[in-house]
Amino acid sequence: MTRESSLDRSMAGAVAWSAAARWASQILSWASTIIIARILTPYDYGIVGMAGLYLNLALLFSQAGIADAIIALRDLTSDQIAELNSFALLISLLLTGLTCVLASPIAKFFASPALTAVLLVSSTMYLFNAFQIVPRAILRKDLRFKLLAWIETVRAFLQIAATIVFALLHFRYWSFVVGFLVSSITVSVMCVYYASQPFRWPKFRRLRREIVFSYQVMLSRIASYAYDNADFGVAGKVLGSVPLGNYTVAWTISSAPVEKISNLLMGVTPSYFSVLQDNKAELRRYLLRLTELLSFVTIPASIGLAVSAPYLVPAVLGPKWIHVIGPLRLLGLFVAVRSIATILPNLLTAIGDAQFVMWASVASAIVMPTAFFIGSRWGTTGIAAAWAVAYPPMMVPFYVRAFRKTDLKLREYAYAVMPALNASIIMAVAVLVTYHFLNPASRPILNLALIVVVGAVSYTGALFAFHYRRVVRLIDALRNMLQPRKQLAPDVPRN
């Protein structure tokens, strides 16, 4: 078996295990949310939500891009990894101290005295996380995604169990805090057990390249976090709470199904891109195959949501959410582009081009909020239009850079996405034609069901009618990747 074939099957197994873990965690989360919501109050959720605004942002600083540096910089020595392990702990100590200082001012800002204690206790989460950053990166670097999937499943089960137990014991919002701490401790203990790493006092001069790389990754993620959430900030500040509610629902519907799929691949692919970082031909092959695979699922799903919005929203949400339709249509088109474009920053970071990703992300963090503010003149639909209009040009530098790094031609990339795009356009036309034969006064669920059937049949039919060989070839490739492995190449670690 060739090394490429072994790596293909390793990635297929990694995606399968990660998918199983994520969906198991999601099902547990949905079930537990129903139970916990019946025990706790909106006030309890509000306290945790306010704390999360700070804690989630601080978490980006605590991780500091160290894991990405370990995955991408494959020539690191054991001493350097040990020093990065200590560096992660130092950052977490500083962040814990900073949180203790800021806890009271943050609580005063939200006019919620209870928030002080929540932030103080939750800050210990960064200390626990510090012990898992490097060991977890080592597991990802060694492609041990089966083990990581088990760790994620155990983490989710223990976190949910702890939260429910303490909610039943009337700990109120502290139930969530305990659950978060149990989650951090569980992952840290298991990662240290399976990939324990020593500590060495960091020699910062010797770690200059690694620290700079980590800083670039951290800054790019903070910039991405900023512009990813700027639309909500603009909608709430300029338009008010009701339009923000409509926009939030539109965003959730348009992005959640697609992001579940794309984020699954984004969690696995950087490790494989790193393995192949010196092999342009293989990087190019993986980029094209993953893009093609994603496009077959995410493009029709996104465009389908966009064209079915006038019947989807009344049938599923009810007439009071009618103002969701406008932004949902435009966000569906935007998500279709984003779903296949997000792989590019991951590829560039994994092959060591973090500086470019950083500056491109900072540029987006400047341009996108400005576009949202301008678009807000036309309400939530204008903000959604800002995504559809301004985001594609911001991704052009990523495409140019990735094509240059992998010697990829534009026509090759277009060839990879063309089947899904062509079939999705045919699907959209079929659905729009169907509108003329529907009676809006009839049962909305029946109308929606008919639209879904027409969309699914027209998309599948178009694929097999115009791209039969491509579809069959992709199915065969997936079948071969998912066959049991008899023997792995020596340089490909087992999951």
C-alpha cells in the first residue's frame, strides 16, 4: 500500500471518528439542554452568557496559537516542545491573574454582582487547559484522531452529567461552572496520560520563531472572532433588540448545518496538511478533493436554504418570524461561498504561512465591520448583504496565496466545484418554478415538503445527468478510503 493511500484512509478514519464523537456529543447536549432548562431559570443562563462573552475571548489568548505551531513546525526538538509546554503554563497563569483583576469591573459593567465570583472560579479553567495544549497538539500531530474522539466523548458525557447533577442539587448557575471545570480537567488528565510532555524553562531567544508563529496564529483568530461577531454587534447597536433577534435566527439557520460539516473537516485537515507541507502535488490533490467533497454537500444545502426561505420560515418558525426571510436568503448565498473557502486559511497556517493569514484576517476585521455598518442602513437584510458582497473579495488574497503555494491552477479549482455549482443552480431554478404551482394558503408544511423533494430530486438528477462519471469516481474514492486498512505505511502513525 502506498503512503498516499495510507494517508487517505487515515484521514477518512479520522473524519469518521471525529464525526461520531461530535454527533454523540451534540445529541447528549440537545437532550441535556431540555433537562437543564426545566430546572434552571433565564437568570442562570444570563449569568453564564455574560461570563462567556469574556471567557471565550480570553480562551483565544490562553491557547496563544501554541498548538498550531507544534503541528505546523515539524522540525521542533523535544526540548523546544518542553519549553513551549512551560510557555503555555506561564500564559495561563498570567491570564488567570488578569481575570482576577478584571472580574469586579466586568461585573459592574453588566450590573451583576454575582458575575464576580463566577469569573474568579472560572479563571482556574485556564490553568487546567494549560496542561492539555501541548499534549493534545502532539496527539493531533501524530494523527491519533480515534483517541481524540474518545476523549471528546468522555468529556461531553462527564460535563453534561456534572451539570445536571449540580442543577438538581440547586446550585443554579454554578452548575454550568462546575460542568466547564469538569470538562477542562477531564481533557487535561486524559491528554497528559496519553501524551505526557515534560516542562523546561523557556529560553525565549531560542523560541523566537515558535513564539512569533504562535502570536501570528493568535492574532489571526482574534481578528476572525472580531469580524465574525461584528454583525451581531452592529445589528444590536444600530437596529435594536428585535431586528437583532431576527438576524440571529437567520444566521443560526443558514450557518449551523453547513458549519457542522465544514468544522468537522477543519478540525482534522491541518494535521494532514502539515504532514504534506513539503509536497506540493499532494497538497494540491488534497485541497481539490476536500473542496470537491465539501461542495457536493454544503453548496446545495446553503443555496437550498436561500431559495426555500419564503416557505421554510413560515412553516418551521411561524408567521411572527417573517422578517427572517430577507437576511436568510442572502446569508444562504454567503455560506455557500464560505463553506469551501474556510479550508484555505487552515491550509496556509498548517504549511507555515501564518503571517499572511494574520494580516489578511486583520484586513477583514477592518473591512467587514465597516461593511456591516453601511449595510445596516437597509436593516438586517443590508447586514446580510454585506456578508454576500464584501466577504468574497476578502477571500481573494487567500485563494491567490494558496494557489501559489500549491501550484494550483484556477481552472483546476473551478473544475472541482463546477458539478455541485451547476447542479445547485438547476435545483434553484426547479424550486423557483415550483413556487408557481403552490398555493400559499394551503398547509405550509406540505408546501415545504414538496419544495424539499423537488430540490433533492433535481439536484441529484442534475448531478447524475451531467456529471455521472465525476460522481461515480468520487463515490469509488470514498469507498476505497473507508475500506479497512490491512497495513499502514511505516511513517503514518496509527490512530
